[in-house]
Amino acid sequence: MSRNDLSARGLVRRYGGLTAVEDVNMDVPSGQITGLIGPNGAGKSTLFSLLTGVEQPDEGKVLLGQRNITRMSPDARSRRGLVQTFQVPSLFPSLTVADNLLVAAENRRRDYAGDLLGFRARGRSGALQIVDDVLASLRLEDIRESIAGTLPTGALRLVEFARALCARPDVLLLDEPASGLDAAETERFSALVRRIADDGVAILLVDHDVDLVFKVVDRVYAMVGGRVVAEGAPAAVRADPTVRSVYLAQGPLTSKNTGASPAGGPSGGGPPADSPPTGGPPAVAVSSGELR
Amino acid sequence: MTANPAAIGDTHLAVDPNGAPTAEAGLPAVELRLENARAGYRTIEVLHGIDMAIPSGAVTALLGANGAGKSTTLRTIAGLIPLRGGSLTWRGEQITKMTTTNRAKRGLMLVPDERAVFATLSVRDNLQIIAEASGHPDITPALEAFPRLQERLSQRAGSMSGGERRMLALARALLARPSVLMVDELSLGLSPKVASELFAWLGTVADAGTTVILADQYTEEALALADMVYVLHRGEITFAGTPAELGASELLAASAS
Amino acid sequence: MTSINLALTAISLGAIAALSGIGVLVTYRTNGVLNFAQGGIATLVAYVFREMVVEWGLPIWLAAVLALAVLSPGIGLLLERLVFRPLARRRASAAESLVASLGVLVLTLGMTAGIWGLGSRGDAPSIFPADTVKIGDTRVGVDALAELAMVAVFCIVLGILGAKTKFGRQVRAVVDDRQLAELSGVPADKVAAAGWALGTTMAGLTGILLAPQFRLTPYGLTLLVLETFAVVVAARLASLPVAVLTALGIAVAQSELKQVTLDGDAGTVLTVLQSNLFIVMLLVLLLVVPRLRELGNGDSGSTGSFSSRGAPPSGPVSRDEARRDVLGKLGGAALLMAPMTFAPADLRSAFMVPALALIFLSLVILTGYSGQLSLGVAGYAGLGSLFTLKLANGDLFGLPAVPGIWAMFIGAIMVAPIGLITGWPAIRRRGLVLALTTFAVGAVVSRFVFEQPDFASGLYVDPLELFGAELGDKAFYLFELFCLGLGLLVVRSLHHGRIGRALLAVRDHSEGAAAVGVDVRSLKLLAFTISSAVAGLGGALLTFSASSFSTDDFAPMQSLLWFTAVVVFGADSAAGAIIAAGFIVAIDVLAPAGSSILAVGILALSLGWLPGGLASAVRGGIAWVARVLADEFVPSAHTTHAAANRLARAGGAVPGMAGAAGATRHGAAGSSGTSGSGGSGGGIRIVLPAGAPRPTPLGETLLVAVANHTARSGLTLEMLPSARAGEADSAERQGLAGPRPHLPGVPVERGA
């Protein structure tokens, strides 16, 4: 196991009577892009929070390399190289793009006292260098001095991604990075993620855009009802009957729910949260005249 | 109560409320019209004078890249954003200055892209509120259309999954018996399967005679459903016509930034 | 007296506290605003009621009807329409609504104090007869029973209204998401107004019932109502029955305490507790209750909306900007030095300015830079003052007497650990809860320390000495400016560089900051610690400039007034803090007492229209004027179209219409309304519309200067895109786009 791998062992998270994440094992190896898919409510977000440290698991542990980081706060994890992006871009709206990135680049050490007393020159130029490099590599130089709060959604995503890179991550956790991006932006983005992984960063990608996930990842985990129901190469997971029945659209609109559902029910976990009963009449149905 | 004067399949003897005959027999009339509409946020103008005529009882799709002005158009029609210039007409009446509440009462119903349900309220209250506001305090039609909601009636809407919340949002709109149903980013954050189910449902809604306006990134699904397409680019309309007339170049323009 | 007797005497107070709590809850549950103005409104109505009965001789029933059915709901409707509806329309955060309600509080206080003065009155009439009824072997006042009955009725009616009716559902919908409620056809404005009217009526009722029980003073009654927030917190901002039971429980417990007597220090604490259980319970509950059921999506901590400026430039700054910066600072320093030339009496009045400014700076650090609400700053300031005096008097923990100046700095530093400890709750708290917690801390400190003779009596303020020489008035003022300078240095080092950026990151988005490694916890504590020390220094200076320690200077209400003033003048602006101090002192010197409160209140209400406070309104105004000037006369990269269009309209030939900015910039000389002003700006020319009067040489120079400024400092002007340019821009694009394809309005056939 490499120093940079992120792994989860037997993670469990319960809310009251509901088990949101049930005994999940997962490996996010360096240099690879790992995908995580699942219908709404399958427990992806909860698992993601357990990995980033926003929430604590009831059982199980999270390892970064050999180190147990289960009880570490999100900022401590970040200083050790585990960096996340958010579903809703989380930039600092009043700062310029460059300052947003600079915050990430210069906070791997904590000693604020030194700064307060005026020893702030140390490491500054290094941080600026990182910011400039990242801006250049993502071709964001044009908006370097723009105030983050004024940027359009597409740019926000990219800048948040750039900011994550400035924290020099060993592991990058991306939560729906392509939502809100249009087709061209998504295209650019997936190429970018691949480039980062090739530099040896471990990447976990959670997204609804199945096309993006299957196109770009090396390995996929599919979650249903809090459990991992399938894992492996994209092609294998795509072919998995459970995944097909609960998650992927099964064909063009007109033929939906017309028996295309493969045999074999969910192989584990409770009933999927969002899937209508297969084979039966459409779950959403409006008869003519109800709506005038 | 608002009722669509004609349903699809009937013979339409529609006359433009302004007096000009705009439709032949068998074709829907235009009741909702934006003329030279300009709107925006604070110091930024997003819509630079667009003209739009929404065919009644049909599906109109607004396409365009991020920031093209799709959401702004819908929010302007719903009254959330005031017009800075131009006019909005609904059934021959100038409603440019009308409040959001009154537009909703006249049957112009927007399902926004985010925060489309009352997260802290139960599913039942979510449905009840809109049913009462529209004067038909019976929520069974929504439960018949979306049986899944039946078992969640007393659950807080905010604790449901994204797909279920979307369903609830549409179910609410259904209870309002809208004349015009506007749906912003139907597919946002949904798994493809749920998204296509909801698109199909919208098709049946339009078949039942409701005017539907869709703004979506999911170009393919939206196009499959649409009768009329507007492509927006930076607050201007660059194409208006049927999906069949929409060429490859416009399609590319619609999806690229 | 027996326990039962004591309990029965407490019923009246408990019932009134319950009514007050119900009022606060109603406003919160219907509008999402934690109404700090509840106390101010209660006081105002109580004073008007007294005025009608005592001065005008109206019958009590008529006065009560006028006060409760006309005045109180009228205040609520007015507030909703003028203050809170604009805030709700732009989806202001809970923090902003909180500040607006503080503004209302300050305004009502100012009005009450302005009209009736700060003195106390003991002749407030009661709406109930003074009879008693015998229950068992105890006599209970009719008023207590009537109040209890009111509580029960309100509880039941509101409970049914909220849970079962259409109106209740609409209320919950509006408060959850006003915009969505409107989209659903719910008349949101009417629902919100009804909620406000009900809430302020309850406030008025509270005031009228409380007034006869205590002596009527503007500050006292207001604070009394604020203390009942304990009830609201116990109810976790939601449950009416819990609120009522807590109110009665605390009142009875406070009464029962009178049976107990203890000796020594414990006895002193007990004595204080016997009259201050509500405020103590407020603090305890805030620390114990795990979570309030706050409305909205938990973004109520965001103060970014009233402190919105970013970090100072991290890169090299142009020489012009640096020069302007230095000039501005020199100008400010000169203004601050001006009192040195004043007459001695006026100079003494000016003593307050640097002291207040330091206290305000501490709020800038906390609220403006790190985004944490603090309503307890008077507590830190008072402690700083107290420590300083005790040290100087040789009265603190047996320490030897320290010369005044050094005592001041040591005292300020001694406040820092207290700031650290009281900042601890802030790690996990924000928004409303943090605001209430800091308020409770300030109030408890005031009650248990400042108002206790053991601590705060027998303090004498010796004139300061430096190297054996006594400081005269001028020297003292200079010393104050020196301290202010120190404070500004601290603020500067907290605002610049890595710490500055990290703090702003925490303010803007603390989860996002944590995600990239910013140690949110340490930074929040750091801000609290430093801010409390700065406030302590300011407090010490305040006492020395007044030459005596006064409890009133550091009363809990001061914290609210000071916080409001800082937000109004720009929470993230050090200059704003100093200006605010100057403003308050100047008004208090020039106008009758209470005027500064009134002025701050009025300014605070304008926050609904001026997000970011006066400072950002002024900044925005300057940028706007510059932009309009630039748009009007100067063709630069982003105004090309506007200018070109105007020229085209004027009939002139326009070279390079299709775009190249450079072409217009240099080549418009041929058109009719051009007045070349030559090389001063690297080829920038002033283009005037045809028929416009020729500018004077001075005017021309001015225009060129603006043009240069526009062209160079692209950032600020580009950030505020020109509406005019946008309009012309699109108009032109329409023209270039040729005939529109497929104009809408064409009938469409629905595909099968």
C-alpha cells in the first residue's frame, strides 16, 4: 500500500434508526480515479462526509496510507493532504481568485502566532509560485484578480478545483464536480482530472453524470441502500444487473419500464430509495385530464 | 381556478387575445408573450431584450449554456425578477407589474431549480399549502400521480432524497392546476433514471393540455419532448423554432459555452 | 413566608415573562427574526400608555385599547413594511435581520429616552384592579391570576392556530422559504405582516404589565424584557409550552431563593442570583441546550453580507494607489489631531473618541474580519477598565500598585484570557446562538462584577503619570492616540497577509476554509482573544477620559448600541470604526442626550437598503460616480459602444464601429463632437456628445484624469459593469446579428 492511498474499513454510520452507511470498505489508490455512484439517498453523501471528516463514523476507520485518521478534523486531514471540493462551490466570495488559491497554498502549517508578530515573509513566495503554476496550468490567468463572488457557475467549479490543487493534495475527493457544468466544460474537466491522477494523486469522484464517471474512472463503486453492491472496472459495474436495475436508465424514454429490467433483485441492502417497482405500471403516472 | 381553454387534439379556434389571428385550426394559440424583455440582477443585465411567444398546450424548451439566461427568463415570467424593460402579456393582459403571488393564482407556476419544496415542512403540508392556495384543498391527485409520496406524507420534505424532493415539487405544481408549468433544470442532481421518468411525466402533463416550459441542460431529453425550442446565448435568442429545424450548429452553440 | 407563599408571589412575574417569551417566539416563528427590539417596543408602549393615563387623563380601558389594539400592532405593521420586508425580499441572512432588529431596539430606546428622559417613574398605571383573592390561606393578586389566564389562552389559541389551520401552514411556508411561498400563491407579505403585528402586540402587552411592577426606565425595562430570552432559548425557539413552564419555573425558583441565606462570598453570589436568575439561566441554557431549532438552512452565521470587502492587495501596489493610501491616512491622522487645538472643555469631550474607537476596532476584528457576532463587548471593555483601576490602586489579588499607564496595558492583557475562555463556545456556535451567548456573558459580567460594591466601589481614578510627570489634557489625548495607533497596528497585522486571508476565508465560508487546511478553531479563538484585549484597552481609556468608573458605561445595553454602530459604519472598516466613534461623540456633545442613539438607530434601519453599511455605500457611491463620468465622456475599452452609439446618433461618422476599441479610442477625431485634449493620457481623448458645451480647461483636465483612472484601475470599474454600456452593447449586437431567425409567435404543431 502506497503512502498516499485512502482507504475505508468497515465504516458504519447510523442516524437514529436509519443506517445510512453500512459496513463499507473502499480503496482510493494513488494515481487512479475511483468513482462512486448510486441513486439519490444511497448513502454516497454520508460516506463522503465520513471520508472528509465532516462526520464521524459509528464504527470502522478511515486510513490515509497506514495512518488512522478517523477522528481527525477536516482541516487537520486537509493539512495531511486529503482535500475535498463541495457540491455547491465553496469559494470565499469576497476574495480574489488569487487570494482564494493563496489561502489553500499557505495553510499547510498552522503557526499563526509567527505571522502575527511579523515573520510572514517565510514561505510566501513559495505559496505564490504554487498559485501561479496552478492558475497557468488551468488557464485561469485571465480571472486571477477577479472577485470570486462575481464569477459564473462554471468558473466557480474550476476555481474551487484549482484551490484544492493549491493545497497540494495526495488525495482529492470531488463531490459532484460536474453538476452545473455544461457539456463543453464537463469535457474539459474530465481531461483535467485525468491529468491530475497521472501525476500520482488519488482521486475519488462522486457524480450523477454516469457518462462522465464511466468515461473517466479506473474503478467504480456502486452504492445502494447504504451498502456497496458492486465494485470493479467500469465495464463490469455497468453490466452488473443490480446496478442496471436500480440506477441506470434502461433505454430510450418510450420503452421505459417495459420489462427491460433484468432478472435478479438487489443483491444486498434494503430496497433502493429511488427506484420505482420494476415491471409494474409507471410509478409516475398522470392520466389525461387531471391537469388542466 | 384557471382552465385551459382548449386541449390538445381538439379543434382549436384560437384567436390571439390581441386580435391578430396567430393560429390555424388545429394549432395551439399563444397566450403568454414576452416582448423585448430586459431583466437582470443588481448591476448585471442578463436578458438583453428578448421576444418570446409560448405556444399553449405544448412543450417549449429553453436551451443554452450556463449563464445564457434560461433561469432568468423563467424567473421573470414568474415575477421573481422585475422586468427592466419590455412587457409580459398573459391572455391579453399586461402582467408586467403583477406580484408573484397573483401570477401564481392566475396559473403561472414555476418549479425552481433549487429550494423547490419547503424543507422544514412535512410532505403533507407541502401539498396542502399549494392545494389550499389554489382553491382545491384535495391532495389526492398528487398522491395518485406519485404513489411514493403516499408513504412519506408525514416525513419532513428536507429529509427526503433529491429525486423524491423533485417529485414532490412536481406534485405540488400539479395540485395548483397550472395553466403554464415552468420547470427549471428538471434533471439537476438526479440520476438518469429518475430524470427520464420525470421527463416522461411532463410529457403526459402537456398531453393533458397544460403549457409546459422547460429549461434544462439535459438537451437530448428536453428536445425529445419539445414542440418549440428557443436557444439562448448570453441573454439573446439565437434560435427559435421547432426541434426539427434546429440544426447541428445551433445545437452545438446551445451546449457549448 | 412559606414556599407556597413565595411561589404564588412569583406567578405574576413568571406569567409576564411567559407572555414576553411567547411574543418573541411568535415573531421568530412567523418571520424568522429573533426580535431584540421586543424590549424596546415594550418600553415605548408602556411609556405611551402611562402618558395617556397619567398625563392625558384617559380612562385606563381606553388607553389600553389604544395602546394594544392600535399602537402596538401599528408598530409591527410599520416595521414589517419599512424594515423587514425589504430584507426578506433580498433574502437577507438571519444575521442581517438580527442587526435590523437591534437597529429598531436602538431607535425605540432613543425615542423613549428622547421624549421622556432617562429618569425613572414610579407611577405607571396597572390595567388590573389592585384586589386580591384568597387561595387557601394566601392572598393572590387579581393581576397575577389574570396574567396567568392570558398565558393559557394565548398558548391554546396560538397552538391551534399554528398546528391546525390554513393560516398556520401558510406561516410555516412563508418562514421556510418566502419566495417559494409566493410561487405557490401564498400571500406572503400579508402573512408576515400579521405575524409582526401579533408579535409587537405581545411586546406592548408585556411592557404594560411589567411597568407597574418596577420603576419605569427606558434601559431597565428593556433589559428586563431581554432577560426573558432565557425562556425562548429553553423553548429552543420553538415550543410554546416549554417557554411558559420555564418562565414560571425560573420566576418561582428566583422567589424561593429568598428563603436561603448564606454567609461570605457564597452569600454575595446568592444575593445577586435572587434578582438575576433569568440572565444567569439564559447563559446556562445557551451553554447546555445542544441546538436551537433555528429556521432556515443554518447560514445564519454569515456576516459576509454586512462586511463584504476582500483582502488588501497581496501583490505589488501601484505608486499612485500607495500615494493615495498614505494621503488618506495622513488626512485621517490630521483630523484626529484637530481636537488638540480645541478649547479645554471641547478637548475633554473629544477624549471619548479614541477610547470608543478602540472598542469599535475590537468589534471590527471579531465581526468584520472573522465573521462572528458579538453582543457582549461592553463586558470586556468594563473588565479592562476594572483590572486597570484595581492594579493602579494596588487592590487586585494583592498585587502591588502599578503606575496607571502600565496598569492599563497589563489590564488589557489580563482581559485576553477571559476572551479566550468566553470565545470557546464560539467554536461550535454561530449566528443567533453566538449573538445570544455573547450578550448573556456581557450581562452576567455586568450583574456579578460591575454592579457589585465588593468589586466596583471605592475605585478612584488618579491622573496618569509618565516618567514622574502628570499627563495634562493634551498629553493624555496624545497618549490615547498612541493607544489607538497600537490598536490599528494590531488590526493591520490581522488583516494583512496569510492571517488576514485565512480569517476572511473563515468568515466567508468556514467549511470551505477547513477543507483547504485553515485551522478554523484556532483562528476563531485568536480573534476572540485579541479582540477582547483591544476592547479592554478601550474600556480603560474610556474610564480615564471620564475620570471615574461608571457601571452604566459598560451596561449590557451599551454592547448592543456599539455593535449596531459598528455594523452601520461598515463592520470591516477600521476607518469606519473611528468615524463611528467620532460621530457618536460629536452628536452627544452637540445635541441633547439620547440623540446619538436615535441617529444610530435610524442609520441601522437603512441597512435594508444599504447592504454593507455606510462605508460600502460610500465606496459604492464613489465608484458609481466615477463610472457615470467615465461612461459619459470617455471612450475606453468597455464604453466603446456607448460612445460610438451616441456619436452615430449625433450624425457623425464613426470609424471602426464593428469593434476595435483602439480604433475608436484614437480615431474618433473626425466626428463632430470631439474635443481633443492631447497626449496627457497616452492617446486618451475626450469625446463629447454633439451640442454639448465645451468644457473649461479645468473640466477637461478633470475628465482626462477620470479617463486615466478608468483605463488604469480597470478592476473596480469593470466589477461594476456599466448598465449603459450593456444596453448599447446588446442593441448593437442585435443590429449586427442581421434578421432574426424564425421570429417567435409562429404556430407550432405538436409532434405526435
